[in-house]
Amino acid sequence: MNCSDARRLQALLGAVLRELRRGANASAAAAEPGVGGDASLYILLIMIFYGCLAGGLILAYTRSRKLESKHDPYHLYIERDWGRGGPGQTAEEGGPAEEQRPL
């Protein structure tokens, strides 16, 4: 169908609009008021549940990142024993002490 003619295009669009309005009116008449109330409440509760779950995970992750500080014994060990040159060097060269060297 060639819709280059303005009258034919206008008639086609008018027919589509009438069909859409008729379908919308039929679905609105078929739906009773209050039928979807329980479903929307259920969806709302599920969304709140997953929102709280995601918020809790984000909060737990950020708090765990704040707890790792530079005064942590593990970080102090890494800085003191491994930060000056690695485990292969002697204590005079900046490596770990003799008793701390791996076998």
C-alpha cells in the first residue's frame, strides 16, 4: 500500500486510532476496579525487599573497606618485612631477618 497520498494516509491513521481506542475501551470495561490491588502490593513488597537487600550489601561492603586500616597487623607485617626489598635479601640489605626467612 502506497501512503504517499495525504488523504489515504490520514484515513489509515484514523482507522488505527479508532482501533486502538476501541481496544483500550474494551480492556478498561473488562477490568474491574480493585482486581489488581493485591498484585501491585505484592510487587511493591518484593521491590522493597530487594532494595533493602541491596542496600545492606552495599553498606556491609563499604564498612568492611573502612575497617581495613594501615594499623592492621597484616599490613604492618607487609610494610615492615616485605616492603624494603623482598624476602630474598638479608636483613642488612633490607630484607627480612634470618629467623623470618622462608625455608
